[in-house]
Amino acid sequence: MKFQQSQEMRNLIAAIFVGIFSYFIIKALTDFDIVPGVSYIYNLRGPLIAPNMITVILFDWRGYDTLGEAFILITAVLTTGILFGRGVLGGDVSEKDSTPIRPSTIVQKVFAAPLVFIIVAFGVVITLGGHITPGGGFQGGSVIATAFFLSVVVYGFKKNVFNLSHNSLETLEGVGALIYLCLGLVGLGLSGYYLYNVGADLYPYLGVGDTATRLFSYPDSTNAGIIPYLNIGIALKVLSGFCTIITVLWGAEKK
Amino acid sequence: MNSELIPLMVIFPLISAILLNLMHGKDKVVRAYGILAMLVVLVVPIFASYGNHLFGAHPVVDTLPQLKISLSEVNLAIEYNFAFLQKALVFLLAAIATFAVLSHISNEKKVSGVYLSMIMLSIAAVSAVVMANDIFNMFVFLEIMTIAQAAIVIAVGGVSGYKAAFKYLVFGGVAGASILLGIALLLGTFGVLNISDLHNSLSGNMTNPIVLTAVGLIVIGWLFESGLFPFHTIKSNMYSAAKPDIAALLQTQTKIVLVALAIVLLRLFGGYSNMTAVMLGLSVGTLIIGSVMALLQTDFRRLLAFTAVSQAGLVGIGIGLGTRLGIAAGIFHAINDAIAMSLLFITVYFIYERAKTTEFKRLGGLLVQAPKLAFIQIIGILIVSGVPPFNAYQSEFRIIDATIQAGHPELGVLVILGTILTFVALMKGFYLTFLKENTTKIALGKVHIYNGLPTVTYVTLIILVIACVGIGLFPMPFYDRAYSVALKILVGW
Amino acid sequence: MDNLYDYLHEKFKALGGTQIGSGLSAEFILLAFFPLVLIALLRGVNDTIAIVLALLFIVAVVFSAPFVVKVSKENTDHYNIAAFYVAIVMGIVMFIMLGGI
Amino acid sequence: MNGSEVQFWSFVTAALLMIIGIYAIIFMDNIIKKIIGVMLIGDGVNLVLITEGFKPGGIVPIISEKLYNQSPGIFQEFADQASYSLPFALVLTNIVIGASTLAVLLGITIKLYQHYNSLSVHEIFKEEKI
């Protein structure tokens, strides 16, 4: 805080109160006795759905939280768009595209493209195997977004490997979120409970039909139901969300 | 009891938000879909039946010894509660949001799909916060609400909006982290996130220092979300930087979240008197400072912004008393005041739209040009100041009654002082806008438009006045429900 | 009385554009506010002490008037003002919750 | 260090991260430093959650084929060994929240910098008097 000279005292007062706050935080955290709680039940029942407990919690037990999380990202992406003129009141303002064009060296140009493909493949593997191995939609999506950023840095926004325009990124993001929302609606329609994991059949008494179960079965040892599909939706959303933020902030005009 | 319509109150606005964003640019489609979506948003809470909704169909299960929880059974997943209070709050939110959306659609030449989608996101977030019976889910949606509100302010453009949003997001980050740390401490100590389960585990545990730390942290978050004392300048800056018709929505959301979070706090830690003391003290400070600051403003929007903040303090006083009468009166006042302040914000919206300014030194003499508007605004001022036939009177009277019943008559005097100050401030605004001689001739150019108010917004104002009078004449159905909620909070859910 | 009015007028200039009427009303409410809060806080201890202290407080406050200017300076939209009070409230809330009042 | 010591020092680190963050938000003058402060607080909370999920001597909460085949239907052994998995899922949510807030704040910073040509809070809020 830069107060005027006469108010230098304020820094001291604020520091004292922050000190009091810090003391209580440290005190609370240093004598902390942890209880497993419902995590134990999640670990006990979770393997019936899919091997990776964290994915099971994210997309099944607490799948609704993940929906909220996805929408935070969407909100942030739209807000960043608003900041740079898309959708402000009184008509859109399109700023000059001032993407810095920096000549890449030959080594960068030669090696970036294959690296991008490898990274994308890695991201896809992480996404599709999210319920078996460590990983999932968020991680896979952000790995693919890294590849996008690499290609933008090396080849420029116009000529990047992905060839995605701003509009198609927006559409992709919307599609990703709609996949999530609609898979939740399937559960609502069939069983009466939103985001019911159709296909995993944890609760057979709900009487969800055979067809739905077969529709959402996924070729692996356990039957994860809709979790892999939710993963794909989230991956699309995170990928396009991060890419949009990157392009918007990257293209901000320098003054 | 399972009701399929409960999640739709959140899911449908979310779907609409995505669709509106995708439609951005196609003007007619956005208009049509916006109106349609608002109709659905308005209708769903009316038809949804009371009950709980278990997400993912995960039921209550028996506990095991390895859990080290003293409960006999725990909820496995996220749960939504939907009862009369939730219905009233969600419907109120939907109604005010409908007015905001309709005023945007009918008064703007170019409709912004992104802007409407932000409004939808904030509706969904606040509805989720109201209904959630899961503390972490509540936190997630509070964050969505924070960013969406910042976006609504940013969309106005201009550097003052950016500054307001910057402060809002930085301190929102602090408050959000504070709430999450509180949740983490509770999760580590009790191992559950469901509020009913936490309530059961917490009973008799209120001397645990870690729990008390969590209480403090969540109370700090509550102060931010409801715009009470240290955060009142941030909130009022947000209200005054937004367009006035959206500021009506923002302050409604603030009051709804105030009530929702306060109910959670009281349910979880209701037995802890220091917490209610903190809530009460900071609310009193907000009431007085808010109304004093309102009196000192030179801009109508900022005046209303500080009035809205001080009225939130009034709601906080009711809830902070921690007695049945106080909580009931606080909840009742939150609903009444959200309606009344929206009315005032929308009248100022007209002045802002036509004169392109709300600074007092450039306004004046509008009574001749806009008699209808002046009449409606004076009614709004009377409502907010707690004049008998209207709804705010019923709740302010009950708050004062509750302070005396709770043994704090001084607080009753303070409430009266704050109300008087609010009245003086609002009348000052009315005088400077409508009665004082216009010296600058700024607003005279398009003056005749004042008489032909846009139909949609005119109807809006009429509906709001009717609502105020209706609740004012027949308060008992609402107050009784609020009282039963207060009883439930104190005795057991 | 003219002098007092001029004095206050001079003081309220710092508020920038506010009418002197509104400044005065706010001032009187603030004068009523502080002793009332003091009474509310101290009444639990002893009624007599509360009233005596409140009266003393009124005298002190009257001599340090006008208060409005200070209050309005402490409630601007500046970031640092908000940060200062947030720091103080964070400390106080934690202290009250854990240390007891 | 044994398990519980790791946990203890992890909590201390988390608390320090949060305190540094609060310090940055309140006392630093540069906007970017304030934003870093917000992120540090978020990371501190994340570390608290991760440490809550930590179980001394526990395994990763991903069931192996061996454990899966050992006990069909009831996974008692796995649940006894695995770390507490709920906090990890919450952390993932909070990371995305932090990233979103960061994106918006950085965007606002760019805009403010374009207008004021400065990152100092003192400069940017000059119009509002203290």
C-alpha cells in the first residue's frame, strides 16, 4: 500500500492484523487430525464403476461439481472475450489483429509439427484412458491446448497446424459443454436423477433399460458407463476454452 | 421424494447460456430465444414440486467404523433441497432477471448474445447456491456467480468498469479461497461435505478450534458475497459501474446469496454466539456507513448503490440477531428489499438511458417532462424507506421488533436512524433530479421521450409496484413461511 | 451561528459537490451512531459506565466534528482503502472466533 | 521424514503460501504481483486439500488388476490401503477455478495497462482520493 506519508501508520496496523490472521491459520493447520470420511466409501464402492477413483468421484459421485467447474471455464472464456470487444454493449468492437509475428528458426519449424502431433496423441490417450489410468478430460484437454499454443507460437495464428478459427473454437467449446449437459439429461430422462451414470448400473432397481446400458458401454474390463464420454466432452471444452483464452490474450494490442 | 424439475432450474439456464453465446451476432434469433428462455426460467420454479434431488441417484448409506464418523448414515453425493423459501427466492431471481433481459432486448438496438448468456449463467449460479445442500457445490457456483457478475460489469465498457471488476475479482479470489479453506478444514475434521451431515456431526463440536477457524473463514466469505462492511465499497462500485437495469439484478442476487449463505452458516454453526455477534456488528456498521455514504454521493447511481448496500446491512441485522423473529424478519426483508430496490434502479435506468448521465449537477427539472416516472420513483422511495402500506414497512417493522425482543433496543434505534437517513438520501436524489431547476439543459434535447416510457419497462415498474403493495397488504403468507424456516434453522432441519 | 455554518461549509468543501444539508444530516446521524454503538457494546458490563462513557464520547466526538469528511474519505473506491479494511476485518473476525471477545 | 511429518510440513508450507499471497494482495503495489498473490492463496488452499488426501503409507487410489481380481464385488483391501480420494477431486475443481480467475484478471490487467500505461495501483486508482 502506498499511502501518503502521514498515513504510513496504516501499513503497520494492517500488518498487525494480517499477522493475527496468519497466526490463527498456522495454528489451525498445524494441529489437524484428519478423518477419512466418505472417501472411504467412495474407495470401497468406486471400483465397481471404474478403476481410477478420482475420475469416478469427478464424473460420477460428484459429477455435478465438475459441471460447475466446466462452466466456470466457459464463463472465464466469455468474459475474456467481452474484455476484448466481443459482445460488449452497443455492438462488437473488433480490435486490430496485432498478433506478434516473430520469424521462427528452421529448427523450430521442422521440429514443431511432429512434436505437436505427438503431444496431441498423448493428450488423446490421457483423455480416453482417463477412467483407467491417471488422467482425464481436464488433463488431456490442457495437454492438447499446449500443443495448440506451441503451433501458434512457431507458425503464427494464421498458419497454425490446427487451422481452427475463433468461431470454430467457440462452437467446439459449446459442443463440449452440451455433450456434458445432455449426457446428464439422459440420466434424468431414464431414471429421474440428473447425471445418473447410465450404463454403469450401480443401482439396478432404478430400472434403466437394457438398450441404454448397451449404448453407453465402453470397450474395457470394467463398465464405466457414461464416464468416458463425459471425459471426451470435458476434454473438448477445456481444449477449446484454453485455446480461446490463449488466442485472445495473445492477440491483445500493444501500446 | 424426487422431483425431476429441480435440476432443470440450473441446467436450463446453463444450456441457454451456451446457445445464446453460439447465436451471438444473429440479432433476431437472440431476441426470440432470449424471450423464450426467460419464459421457461420463470415457469420452471412454479411447477417444480417440493422435495430433494439426489444427483447421480446416489442414496444415503450406512457408515462403517473405518470412516471414523460419528454419524449413522451419510449422503453419498450432491443433494438439492427445494422448499417454499427456495421457490420464493428462485422465482424472485427469475422475475427480476426477466425484467433485466427484457429491458436489454427491447431497449438496445443491437442485442448482445454474450451479455444475455452471462445473465443466464448468473441466474443458474444463484439458483444453484440457493438450492444446494452441499457446501462444496455451493462454493463452485459462487465462483461462477462472481466471474459472471464481473463480466456483466465489464460489458458496459470503460475503464471504471474494469477497475470495479478487478477489485471484485481480486477480493473475490480472497473470499473464495477463504470459503474453500473453511470447507477443507471441515472436510478434514468430519469427512463429509453434505450440509445436513455436517450439521449432525457439528452438534456438540463447537469448541474444536479448527471448526472455529473454519467458521471465521466462511464468515469472511459471507461478508464478501453479501457486500457487508469491509467489502461494501467494492459492491457499491460494482452496482454503480453496471447499467442500472442490471444493477437491479446484481443487488437481487447479492441479497439472495446473503440469505442462502447465512442460512447455511446458521444451520451449521447456529449455536455459536460469537459468529452471530460478528454478523450483527458488521451489519450495523454497513447499515450506517452505507446510508451516510449514500447521502454524500453526487451521482444517482452511486447513491442507489450505497443504499442497496446499506439495505443489505439491514437484512444482516435481522439474521445476525440469531433469534426466530430476527431471522424470519431478515429473510422477509431480503425479499421485500430486493423488489423495492429493483424498482428504484429501473427508474434510474430511464434517466440514464435518456440523459446519458446520472450526475446530479447535470440533471434537474425532469418532473415536467416525466411525471409518470417521478410518481413511480416517489413510490419506490417510500417503499424503501418503510412507509406503511408497502412491503418494506412490514419487514423493517419486524426487524425493529426483533431487535427489541432480542434485548438490543439500541439496535432498533440504529435501524430507525439508518432508515431515516436512507429516506433523506433518496429524497435528495429525487429533488435534484426532478424538482430542482435544470441549469445545464443537458437532458432537454430528447425530453419528450420520458412520457412515452418503453412499454416493457413501464409494465415492469407497474408489476413491481403491485408486488410491493400486495406483499405489504398481505404479509402473513410470506412472513409465516419465513418464520417456519427460521424455526427449522434453530430447532433442526 | 453564522460562524459555525461557515466553518462547516469550509469543511464540507473537501467532499466535493455534496450539499451542506446532506452533509449535516449525515453528521448528526453519525454523532448519534457512535454513542449508541458504545452503549450497545458496554451495556452488558454496566449500565452506568456505558452511559457515562457514551456522554464523554459524545463530547469527544463533537469536538472532533465534522466526522463526515473523514468517513467519506475512508469509503472511496480506492483499492488500498478496501485492502486496509479487509486486512483489519480478517484479523478481527479470526480473533473473535478463536480468542473470544 | 515419516508420513505424519511430511503431512505437518506440507500444512506449514500451505499456510505460508497463503500468508505470502495475502501479503502480496494487501501490501504490493503492482497489479501483477497482486494477481500472483491471489494465485498463491489458491495454491495454498490446494496444498491443504492435497495434504488432507494424503495417507501415510497409502497407495494411489487407482485399483490394480491384482487387487480387482482378488476381491470381486467388495474392495475392502483396496479401500484400506488407498489414499483418501475425495480431496483430490476437489483440488482439480479448484485448479480450474484458479485458472479461470487468472485469465480474466490478466485480461483486465492488459486493458488497464493500455489505458494508464502503468501497472501501479497507486497510478491506476489515482482518480479516487484516499
